[in-house]
Amino acid sequence: MPVRPVDYLYLTLLFTQVILTIVIGIWAYRGYRLLKDKRLLKIYLGFTVIGGGIFVQLLLSIYTSFFRPQFFLVYGEYASALAQLLGYLIIVIGYYRPEEEGLALQIIGASIAFQLLTIYLICAILIMFILYRVILSYMIYKERKLLYSILAFTLLTFSYLGISISMARPDYKFISNVARLMGFLILAASIYTGDEK
């Protein structure tokens, strides 16, 4: 079976997301080294894990695009979803106070039912928590760059909710990946412009 143009577009989206998660991780690590802010270290670790998960999804998507054994694609989706869940959990822990870290791990650990839908919904909930914390930070500090983070995490929330819906409606998967890509682009630009100052 020939590779469809939409497969190339999907693979390009995944590849771009991998690159952006690496860039976000590098910039967050640079920020951590300069500012010694542990939250930036957690963002670096979180996006490194997220990027690794999307990379596994990309590799298995390339394989299935050319050879068509669709069951490999399911493994890629699970690996990617679990890595993204872990990555966002690391970021959430960065926003929790130290006495709440154990509670966060218990709640997330008990919630995992290893169903793809459940995992993506948990990712959406974690992103909503991050969004909530960024909104609180904006209300306190009134920093304009936080508006970009609010927009990025809003897009990421809709992306993961869309991926959850795409289990029933596959056409939503493309839109969800575009939203995730836009969220990563905005985060990358926000962190990069923050490093320039």
C-alpha cells in the first residue's frame, strides 16, 4: 500500500513536536542553570520525557506508514501517552509544594488504568492544573509573557481532549496534533524570549 500524503504530514507534525520538546527542554535547562529555579529543572525533565514519548510514537508511525502492521501503532500510542503522562506529572510536581509531592504521585499512580483514552484525559487534567497555576502567577505578577504560556497550555489542553475524542472520531487526531504543535511553538517562543532578557 502506498504512503498517503496525510501520513507524511502526520509524521512531519510528530517530528516537529519532538524537536520543539527538545528545544523547550534545553531552554528550560539553561534557565535552571542561570536562575537555579527548581521548577525550570522539572520543566526540562518533563519535556525531555514528553519528547522521548513522542519520538517513540514517531518511529513506530514511520514503520507502520511504510509496512502497515497497525498493531505497532498501538504500542507507539501507549508508549507516547505514558511518557507524556510522566512528563506532565514531573512538571506538576514542580508546581506543587514539597509536602504535596507524595500526594500527587499517589493520585496519578492510582488513576492509571493503562487505557489510552484514560491516559490522554489525565494528561489534559495535568495540563489544566499547569494552566491554573500559570493563570495564578499572571494574576500576581502581571507579566505579559505569562499570557503566551496561558495560550500555549490552553491549546495543549484542547489538544489532549481532542486526542481523547479522536478515539471515536479519527479525523480529530490531525486537528489535535496541530493544536499540540501550536502550543509547543508558543511555549518555545515564550521561553526563548524569556532567556534573551
